[in-house]
Amino acid sequence: MPSESERTMLHEVTSTLVTRFEDVRLGDAASVGGKGANLGEMTSAGLPVPPGFVVTAEAYLEAIEHAGIRSRLMDGFRAAAAVSEDPEALPRAAAELREAVRGVTFPERVRDAVLGEYRRLGGAAVAVRSSATSEDAAGTSFAGMHETYNNVIGEAAVLDHIRDCWASLYGDRVIAYRASQRMDEEPMLAVVVQTQVASDRSGVMFTVDPSTGARDRLVVEAALGLGEVVVSGAVEPDTYVLAKPGPRLLSVRVGRQTHRLVPAADGTVAREDLGGAEADARVLTDDEVLEVAALGLRVEDHYGEPQDIEWAYSRGRLWMLQSRPVTTLGGGPADEGSSAGGPPVGTVLLRGLGAAPGHVTGRVRILQSPAEGAALQAGEILVAPMTNPDWVPTMRRAAAVVTDGGGMTCHAAIVARELGVPAVVGARTATTVLRDGELVTVDGAKGEVVEGADAAGPASAAPSAPPATTAPVAPTSAGRDGLESLATKLYVNLAIAERAADVAALDVDGVGLLRAEFMITDALGGLHPREMLARGERDEFVRRMTESLLAVTRAFGRRPVVYRTIDFRTNEFRGLEGGDRFEPQENNPMIGFRGAYRYVQEPELFALELELLARVREETPNLHVMLPFVRTRWELEACLELIDASPLGRQRGLKRWVMAEVPSVVYRIPEYAAMGIDGVSIGSNDLTQLVLGVDRDSEICAELFDESDAAVLDAIERIITACRTSGITSSLCGQAPSNEPAFAEHLVRFGIDSISVNPDAADRTRRVVAAAERRILLDAARGGTAP
């Protein structure tokens, strides 16, 4: 047995092959994968993480190089990706790749490094878990797609299961998912080896409501035994919804625990069937739910963004098993569904958990296993016993997904949201109540399956072709489909380029806020743009962003698209790959290094952004530019000089907008107009925050944050009045007009020119604004004065 000093030396020598959690941080994800990087980050933060180590991606590459199959695997992966939608060809191609990896023999260096660390853990039971280098990132979750093995005991078993994890890189569902996300880089995998927690209760927690996107809520799902039954959807878990302030328990939905998984003495995982009172009993007490939620808030606070967390109780102690950024949030265009129109009609056949928003109509197709996936026709409703990531290739062709089991935080629900497929899970009797070929409407937001077709929609949920850019949809000033015309223009906020065609089909006047930072993270796959520049990939940056922007501007034809330049906040973007190299630590990032001041201090990235905007605008002149978080006149003056000196500034017809988020703008509208600003868009969230002195993200002070406060409304009225006096356009981007009719009426009475809201709120906002305009006219008529 080696001494402690010898073990330390071994660790140092082989650190590129194995790495302990305590030596890992988020920036190491390229080597240890997303799961390994997060476990190291949480360990360093003092969170209760069971000890372990990571077998790095370098160890995997050394093993396949040693076996002489690296090139063969890469060529085979590309060939398999090319047939990823063929339900017969894909399984054959993937199986050949997995067999090749399972035949790999561990090089001596890798074997010794792994076993040395395993012995350091005492040779006890461990969990062996995949950690892909693209896994658990903000844009791609790889939710449950690679293999995990619990209760692994003994050196031979550990090595065998590491090899099995490597082979899972080439699972059918993984290849299909990579193809759908257009990920064509060489697949690589690290493997986490972690002391096994023999959990008596476990589950998943989202620090945001995954079905609605509400950031003031947490959702905890819990089951008996090992947590695999929750993430795989094998049982119907308890669901606890909490308000973050407190935290405070709001609702409890008790599931049904048909069985649990427990570690067995022989190194296997045993299934124990449950019945009677135990099957229907609540899993967590109120105090335990609050303890789990408090841990979730600690984790979210550490990362600075919503998290998807795996946790477990073992003998009364709460453990953190994993955390990853939430890859998708509810809301947005998906809520419109593929079937346009009003609420569904008919009898409610089933109720479950709304796991992914949207409502569509289609024919039922009941399948018992992923092997039957070829039977599903495009546009049909997939109905299955339980959610499971093996269904991914089939889910890509489904109009909606309905399952007997699972919870809204299970892996397949996550994937459904990423794919934009409406999903209802935990419906309990879907496969027995519904019938093949039956026409139903699925409402993924309400968690309902309704008999028959949507009253106003077509009987098929198959996606329609995007509108032609040569014949753009008529704007709201003309009205269509019987909708009322508005004097106030109605715009939409947009963040994801691939949704542009669907959003452009709505009856809106254009895009009032195109969020650059969301497009950056989506187009660049989580890589910090300055990191891309540092790697010498400037042209690739321009290519990807130009492609994304053109997808939006082409879809909207002649309607304006107002692009807000990158508004990095340091706490949000440190988590991007390479971000820790470029983002300073700030105590108050909301009022820190962001917006126009950042462009003055870092003109290189701003100049590059202006260059790509110019390229896009040469083809689609409906694109305009908006500067965020302008504090002072000299900042704006410096930014306008940079624009004028760029190719963008020399283009005719370009509109220059500024965001009104800082109270100083109230006093400077005439100056800004004189400097050549064409429009002002009020960012009501930031403006409220700074007028009232309330952190918009604060849970403790949430009740103080009120966009309808008299002081905030006064500031908004002053901005709108100053814009009108100065002869420039005024707008507001936010949800308050659609959520609060009184707020919308204030804006209309103040004389605002346009309102920009999220796409899912466009119809609702239209009705609210139309009612406000009618009321103003009626008041004027009754008073005998012009409105």
C-alpha cells in the first residue's frame, strides 16, 4: 500500500488523467466535463458534496488513441449523425461505435491513476457518472443521455463502468441530440467517480419554475430511495412548489411511489416494490422541504443564475449530488403552440403536470418503448408510459408528449422544453385512457389533454412553413384576422433566432427588443465572445452571429428589428466558457460594469459587433441599433462616435435608439435627441429598480418592487412627454402592460408610441391596449374634448 506522500506524488504526476473534486473549478469543464466542473465548484464553495474524483477527457482520449480507434470513432460519429432521423439506420451505426469503445483496454498510466484515487476513497461503493465536456452547460443539458451507475464496488467493476460510460457517448439518443443541436465536434467524455450516498429519499430541485419561467418560485420533486427514479421518470414523484422569499411552501402534490431503488450488498441496485400507505405517503415533511429549498437558494446565489439540482437525504443528512444551469425556461413563442387559436374545447380526458408549454392538436400514438419509435408519424401526439431520454429521436418528430409517469423536472421534460415540444407528464393513466388515432388537444402549460380539436385551430399540429420574407406579414396598423387595429404600435421582445419565423407570423409591428446577449450564448454555445477572439476565431464569431441575426431580420421582412447591443453583466457572464478570464468580480453587478460604459472601455468587441450589424443591414435594412444602460451624455457621445466611425454608421436610414433604464435619462432626452437619437425604449425593470432603490432580483425586498409606483410612473410620463416634445419615438419593453391593464392605460394616456412584450403576451397586450384606447376616446367624447 503506497504512503500518503507517494499517493500525493501519484496524483500530481497523473493530474491530467484524474483530478480530485477539491482541485476542480468551473473553468476546467473542457477537461472534467460539466458535471465534474460543477462538483468541484460546489466543493470549493463549502456545499455538502460527497467526495470523489474525475477521470478526465484526456484519459478517454489516451485510451482510444492507445487502442488505435480515434479516427474511426470520429468518422463513424459523423456518419451516424447524418442518419440520425432514420429509426433503422441510426441504431445499427451507433451500436458499432459502442462495441468499438467497449473493446478498449486501459493504458497502464490511466489504469494506475484511476485505481490510486479509488483506493484513496477507501475502495467503498461509488457512483460512476458520465460528465461530457458539452454536458450541463447553459445551452445544452444532455439530460440523462449518458450513463450513470450506482453502487459500484471493487476495482474491476469501477474500470468496467468507466468504459461503459465512455461507450455511452455513442448512444442512439446522444447522437440524435447532438445532430439536433448541430454539434459536430469530436465527442469526449470525462467520468465522475463519487462516494455512493445510500439515500433513503432523493430528488431534483429547480430554483425557477421550469414550466412557467417564474423566477420567484422553486420546484422540488422527491421520491423514495435513489434519485434515478425521479430523473428517469420511473415513478410519479411528490411535487412541492415554494415561494423564494422565506422560502415559503405554496403547494404540495403527493405522487405515487410504485417502487424504490436501493443499494444492495453485492454491488447492484435492487428494486423494492411499494404498496398501500407507503406508496401514497408524502416523501418530505414541511421542514425538510424548506431545508432542501434553502440549500437550493445557496447554490443559486453562488452561481448567480437558476439551477437544476440533484439532492439526497441519507440518515437525516442532506447532500448535494449535482447542479447545472437551467437550460430552458417556460414562456415565449412555444406558448403559442403549432395550432393557433383560442382555448381547446371538449371534455378534459387527463390532467397531469405541465412540463413544457404550448398547445397543439393531433392524433394519439401510444408507444410502449423507444424501439417502437418508427411507428410515430410527424405531427402525432406521443403517449408513453414514462418519460425517458431514450425517447429523444422519437420526441423530435412528435407534436406533443404525454406520459403516465415522471415529473416536470425529469430529464425528458427538460429535453421537451429544449425541443419546444409541449409536454404533460405524470398523467398516470394516459396509455390506458387515450386511444390510438384519437384526436386530442394537449395544453402543456395547464397540464391537460382535451378531447377533440382546438376550436379555432387546424386538426393537425404539424409545423407550418415559415412566412416568406418577400411577402412579410401585415403589421398591426392594418389589422388582420378580425383583430382590432391599434394606434399604439405593438412590438415583441425576442432572444432566440430559431424562433423568429414563428414569432414573425404573429400580428405585430416588428421587434422592439432583440436581446444580443441571449443570441451570443445561443450562437456561440456558451463560449465567452472575448474568449473566442482570444483564440483567433474572430471570423467565426462574425459568421455565427451574422447567421443568427439574418434569421431574425429576414423573417420580419420590412418590419423593424431593434437590436440591443450586448449588455454583459459580470455575474451573468463569468459562467460562460472563458468568462472568468475577462469578467471582474463585482459586489453590485446590476449597477456595475455594463452597457454604454463597457463599450467605451472595451471598444474592440463593440467595433466587432458594429461590423457584423453592418453586414446584416446590407442585406436587410430593417435592422436598427439600441444602446443599453446609458448613464451620462459623454458615454453616449463616445458610443455614437464609435458607431459613426464604423461601417454601420455610414449606412442610410439607420435608427439609433437608447434604453431608458437609468433615472438620469429623464433629464437628458432633449440633449440625446439633439445628438441624433431617434428613439427611446423604457426598460421598466431597471428603471423601477433605480428609482425605488430596490434590487430587482432581491427576494427579501420583492414586495417593494412595483412598476406602478407613483414615482416610477412619473418618471415614465416625463420620458414619454420629453420624447414627444423632442420629436423622437418612445417605447416600453416589459411585461407590465400585458399583466396590468391599468399600467397599459397609463402608457397610452401618456402618449407612448409603442409597447414591446414577449411573444406569448402579444395577443393579451393587444386586447389591453385596445381597451385602453377605446376608454380614452370614450372619456374624450363624454367630456367633449379631443383625446
